[in-house]
Amino acid sequence: MSIAIDTTAGLNRQQLIDLYRQMLTIRRFEEKALENYTLGKIGGFLHLYIGEEAVAVGAISALQPDDHIVTHYRDHGYPIARGTPLGPLMAELFGKATGVSKGKGGSMHLADVSRNFWGGYAIVAGHLPLAVGLAFAAKYRDEKRVASVFFGDGATDAGAFHESMNLASVWKLPVVFVCENNEFGMGVRLSAASATQTMSEKASNYGMPVRRVNGMDVLAMRQAMLEAAQHAREGEGPFFLEAMCYRFRGHSAVDNELYRTKEEVEARRKDDPLRTFPEWLLSDGLITHEELTQIEHEVDAAVDESVRFADESPWPEPESLYHDIYVNPVETE
């Protein structure tokens, strides 16, 4: 069942406003990314996080700086929530040398090692075993670190999902599985692809706590992750969160969305976190209309600056193809 929220999750006014700023930054960054993809400045595929901002912002706000984050290929929002500068992020999408992955990762494979954000992965469910490995390392080294892994509902039909869940539970590893149930796996509606209509039903078979949470509510996501991370950090094993959410754009930027109607999408916009959260801040007297307008101007300026940075950044040198192929081995005496 969903977790009810009737508190501010222990946050003060400025912290609550910062959550809104982060969500708005993700939204504007994604919109600007789509614009530049259309202009041909971003190559490959582009998967936008528009509509799901509350999941990343709420969940990551509950983690510690040294906790691990691993994601799927709809991955731009997580490093923004983690604090990665916008310029290097946009430069990575542009394939420039100043990008967070030196222009070699692009939209689907960017990472920020300095913030323990280990990146987006294109193989559906293929990154779940990596998160389990990070959690195993943390337990082996007796570190109070949590590995969090984000994935879509479609990943729960893959073998790697079940193998990862099983092993994490058997070894009581400190990993939080966050399933973003946005109701579609690419262009296939969940009801047409899964024998169970909640992903929690699948997870409940693996001996770990399971919670369904309103993924369109940033405070609900924060509260749920606080509970899950504490459970994992204290050595109690893995935790599964099913974030119920909805993406307002297609699977990718070139998706013509023939599998759903415009009326359906518009009806779901009533739950848009970029609408409901500022409305709540206003109704509780935590922010003014003038402050909201000022934040919008600041965010727009920051995103525009990220595009300028990416435009003016150099392309990688051809010889860089042969750099960073292998990790430098650890020197031992």
C-alpha cells in the first residue's frame, strides 16, 4: 500500500524549496536536451525523465554522500539530484571532452565517480547485479554504505532482476531496489506484459520488506527511502520500493506514442510533481509567487549556461579512444 505523507519529513523551509528547485532543474534540463536533440547537437537515443522527477529527488535526498547510485538509461535526473554540475552533464550529452564521462558515455551511459553515481546502463536489468556487487563490497569491508538501484517495471521480467533480488536477500546485502513503475515498458502497457499488475508482488517472494509509494510525491519518496536505507544500513538486508509514477514523454525522443492517447497523458498531468508540490508550498505559506518566479528565472539561466558550456567545449581528441579502456590496477607491495 502507499505511504501516507502528512509531515514535511523533517525538512525546514529552505530544504523543501531546494527539493522543488531540483525537480524544476531536471524538468528544464530535459526540455533543453530535447530541444538540442532536435537540432542535431545530441546523437544516439534520448530518454527523458519528464514526469518522474519526484522519484530521483525524493529518494536521493534521503541517501548519504558515500552511498552508491546505479540507474537505467533514463539517467539524467539522478546526477542532477546528486549535485553534479549542469555544464559537464550537458557536455556529456553533446559528446564533448568536458563531459562527466569525457564525451564517451553520452545520454545513456553517463556517470559521476566523484559522487558515487555509477551511471546509466542500456541493458534492461543488466545493472541490478552491479548494484548487488557494490552492496556486497560494502558489507565485506564493513562499511555503512547503501547501494541504491533504479529500474523500470519492464526490468522485473528479466532474469537478472530475480537473480539479484534472490542473492541480495540470501546474503542480507545493503541494497535498496527502486522500481519506477511508470506503467509502460517501452510501448507496451504493463497489463499486456506482466502476469502481476504490481511489481511488489514479484519482490515479496524474496524475503525482504516491500513498500509501494506514490512516486509523484517527492516527500513520500523521501520518507520511503529514509526507511529503506536505514533498514539496509543497519545490516537488516535489502529493501524493495515500488514507486508508482508516470512519464509524460514517450519512451524516447523519437517515440510517436501510438500506444496511448493524448487525453490519457493530459489527465495524468494533474499529478505532475512540478504542479502539485509548488501548490502545496504556496498553500502552506512556505513560498511566495515571487519566489517561485525567481527560482524559475535562476533555473532557466543555469540550464541555458549549461548549453553554452557544451557548445563551446572541445571535442575529444581522436587518441582519447584509447584512453580509460582499463581501470588502473591497484598497486600492492
